[in-house]
Amino acid sequence: MNSISPNLNLMIKASEKASKVIIRDFGELENLQVSKKGPKDFVTKTDKRVEKILIEELSKSKKNYSFITEETGKILNKNRDFFWIIDPIDGTTNFLHGVPHFAISVALQKEGEIVTGLIYDPIKNEIFYAEKNNGTFYNNNRVRVSNKLDLEECLFASNNEGVKLIFPELNLRSTGCAALDMAYVGCGRLDGYFHNKINLWDIAAGKIIIEEAGGKVNDITKFKMNEIDIRAGNPNIFDKMLKKLDNF
């Protein structure tokens, strides 16, 4: 196994602990599909519980780091140079409907730059992570982006409304989980990902996972935190993809 930093080790342990709640609650969902109250409140509770565990675990040895999270927003602690960026369950609609395609996403941002990212799919037990200048790993094996050259041969993902109608010639998937879409680009399952007006916590970990796997991601710093237009892909098709998406 490759050597990983204490910070990444902490992220892995925190995600593994939080995933136990997700797996248990996901198993409970079947009983809730038929209840009057419905599963929506339940999933919100799961989201909050998972976030709470992640914050507690990550704060254990890094008490002063700040947070940007989906549920709570910004938590400013003593250290404002380091931010944990957390999405406790990316793909909550899938979760809600009992579709096993969602993930925990955690990134570490240092002085405005994302330096570590982790995406963990608890149901399929797949973990993707990357650290700056240290490559990208999937279940402890080094991975790279695909090397396809032609857009026609590529498989893309985007969760924007009506995107298939706008680009009928692209082979497109809408999976409902941005984090896993980006992780899949990082390990070569998908060739590109694009989405408009997305939140930082949905894509922060994915960004470094793709870059460290040899892929390209556009500059996200020029967008507002909750209105990012993300473009990511293997380096061979990245520019062709951008051209294609020119007016999107």
C-alpha cells in the first residue's frame, strides 16, 4: 500500500465510521417507503448524523481546522487556512429511493487549494482518494483517467436537467451523484463530467481525484461556492469537450 498522510488517514477513518450509519439507515429505508411520514425526513436525519460524525472525527486531531459543509455551511475555527469540505451523502435522492448509488465526499483545502480528496461509496465498498503530487487510488490501487481520443467513443456524465436533449450525440449518463461521477472519471470508467451551478462540496474531492489521475479540470475558483460550472475529463478529449459545451 502507498504511504498516505495523517490527514488522509484521518479522512478514511472518519468516512468508515460514518458509513456504518449510512449502511444501517439504508437498510431501514424499505420499511419507510410505505410509512405515512415517508423517507424524506429520515434521510435528512441520516445526512445530519453522518455530517456530525465526520465533523467530530476530523476534529479529534485537527481541532483548529475550519469546515465547509452541506448541512451546516461554514464553521470557522481558529485555523482559517485549512478547511475540511464535506458532503455527508452526495446522491440523497438515490438514497431516498433505495437506489444504491451515493457517496461520502470529503476534501481538504489548504490556503484556497484542494490538496486531498476522498470519495467513499459505502454500499459498493469502493473508496477513491488522492493527495497532491501523490497520485489517485481506488481501493488502494493506483488509477488513471481513460485515454480515449474520440468524443464518439466516450461516456460522459451530467446531472443537469434536459442535458440529453441538448447533446443527443454525446453518450451521456445522469446518475444523480456528482461525487461518484467524478470518481469514475478519475479511474477511467467515465471519460468526462460536466455540470452547471453545482456546489463546492459536491465536486471538491473529485477535482483532485481527477487531476492526480492525470485528468483536467477547469478553474473553479472564479465561481461562487454554490454556482460552479464544472468541466472535467481525460486530457485527450478535454478541449474537444469544452468546445462542444461552448454555449452550455
